[in-house]
Amino acid sequence: MKRFALSLTLGLAALVSTPAVALAGGGDHWMADYDAAVEVAKKEGKNLLVDFTGSDWCGWCIRLNKEVFQHESWETAATKDYVLVALDFPQSEELQAKVPNPKRNRELAEELGVTGYPTILLMTPAGDVFGRTGYQRGGPEKYLEHMAELKKVGLPQLEAVLKLKKEYEAAEGDARLALWDNAAAMLEKNGGDSAGARHLFTIVKEGLTLDPKNERGMAAKALKALFAAGKYTDENFAKALEFDGKNQAGLYELALLARADSLRSKESAEDFVTAVQTFAKVGHTVDKAVAGEVFFAGAMIARQLQRDDIEVLDLARMADKLGAGEDPRFGKMLQDLLESLEEQETEEEVSEEVGG
């Protein structure tokens, strides 16, 4: 799952606006039309390297361009195996006018789950992602090594998924159900950004139709895999509460963590904080790490929304109680938040005593 905590530094602004996608910068080998690039890749027997970036606003994108993509050594090596694609939604009107198909670029960003920039995708001409990365330090040679490692891991993983998909489509009865189980386990293990995940999503979602009331446990298993892979919908969240409203199986907390990754507006952020407060009343957690991150996300969002400090402090304390403060990804943020709120609480108590 794309953990919510990793994107907190974007601030509330990221929740109330649609992120832009902008131009990559290399040399003459970059194409700006994805569909045209696919045809070239098919003709030349290559894969695609697709760069979602921000040429006139994204600092890390600009650094990646300068440190890697503008180097002839990188471009020469990369173009042996890849057609280079730069999809652009810049902020300046001058650059916007140069984008051949902005609507198609937005569709691709949505379809491929691009939520941060730069996002670099290694893809087959058939549209399957087998590598996902972004900025990496070290310059052109290190980046080529990184790309090679992504390919080494990703392509065999993709081949395994495509093999499973083919077998699943041909199977019937118990054999088909067994393959469905394999797909759900693979999706839960590999995650939503893994190679071939889109095919696993399609298979796993069938469990919700085949077992709508969860009589065979397929629906709950499907939801668990989908949430663990970061795939959230309001409809599936409602199903999670229906099947596991007391969080005995841990489905409730997984649904909330997936929901944290789906926030795209101030309204959805407000609703999320309320949902976390409701979850707190359940009083039962299965995975402390997952539940701790849910409360951490709730506290940070509540703080950004300028909710009552007592509400924020309650959520932050629950996150800390579950060990979130020990997580190196966001432990310092949580401790800073706690110290600030508790110091403020102490000052208010002293002020009340003096005033009394």
C-alpha cells in the first residue's frame, strides 16, 4: 500500500487541488504523445519509460532531469531498450500550449495511479507496469543500475501474473476458485504498485460479485487484498463495516488506511477524521502498526484542518500508544505534534488555575 504518512509533507493543499503533471526534459528522443510512443515501441520491440514530472514547478523533477535525463550516457543506454515518454501538464501557459493531448495525460495519470512527482514507470507496449520509481540520487549510471534491477524483479513478476490470469480465465469450478485465492494472496503480498497488479485487481474484484454476502469468506478476502493494495472506494468501505464492524478481522482498520490514501478534497479529509474518531470507539485493533498509522493520519489531517486541539491530541495519543511514534517514517512528526499539543494543554491549565 502507498502509505499515507509518506505524502503528508504535501500538506492540506494536496487534498484540495488536483496535482499537475509536467514535462520531462531530456533530449530529442523524448516523445510527448503516449499512444504514438506505444506504436513506436511495438514496431521497435522495446518497452516504454514514462515520466510524469513537473518541469516548471517540481523541484525533485528538475533535479532528476538535470542529474540523470540530460546526460547523454543515460539517454544512449536507456534508448536501447526503452522508448522515452514525457507527459506534460505544466503550470505556465506557455508550456501548456505545447502539450499535444493534456486530457489523455490526465487519464493516464489517473489510470496508472500517479499521485506524486516525479513518477517514472517502466511499461510494456501492452500497458503493463513492471517498474515504478522516482527521483534517485547518484547520477546517470546509478539510475541505469536502478532501472535494471526494477526490470529484473518486475518482468518475471508480471509474467507470473499473466500466466495466472490465463489459467484463471480457462478454469472452472473448484480449480477457478483456487486460482482466485492465489490471485488475492498475490495482490495482498505484492501490493497495488506491483507488476501486473491491474490484472489481479480485475480477478480479485470478482470475489465481491461471487460472494456478495460473504457467506464463503470471499468478499472479505477480496476487500482485504484490495485495501492492502491501496484500492479504496466508498462502496467497499461500507462493505467492510458490514462484514467487520467490530474490527475482529482487522478489515475495518485496513479500510481506513486505504481511505487515507484516497483523500483528494477538504471534504473527504473532514469525513476521514470523523471516520477515525468513530473507529476509536470500537476499541479493538488487530494490527497495531496499521491501526497506529490510521490514528496518526487522523491526527495529522485533523491538525491541518484546524480541528479542536483536544480532538487532535486524542488521536495523536492513540497513535503513540499503538507504537506509531517508533516508526522511523513518521515518528518524529508524531512526537513533535504531541509535544506541541501537550505543551499548549499545560499552558492552558496553568492559565485556568491562575485565572481561578
